[in-house]
Amino acid sequence: MGHTFSPRTREAERSLFIIILSTCMSALRKRTLDPMKLQ
């Protein structure tokens, strides 16, 4: 293995990914709930 990731970095990456994903999901939900507001 060339470079090793510390478990803390892995944990941070995962939590960040989850936060972004949840944000996207909530945005999508809002969009589907009121499509007229966007336009």
C-alpha cells in the first residue's frame, strides 16, 4: 500500500459524505414537494 489513511481521516470523510448526501436528499425532497417555487 502506497499511503495509509488514519482511521480518523476515514471517519471524517465518511461523516462529510453523509452530511452532503443528506443535504442533497432534503433539497430533492423540497424540490419534489414544491416544484412551482423553484421556477
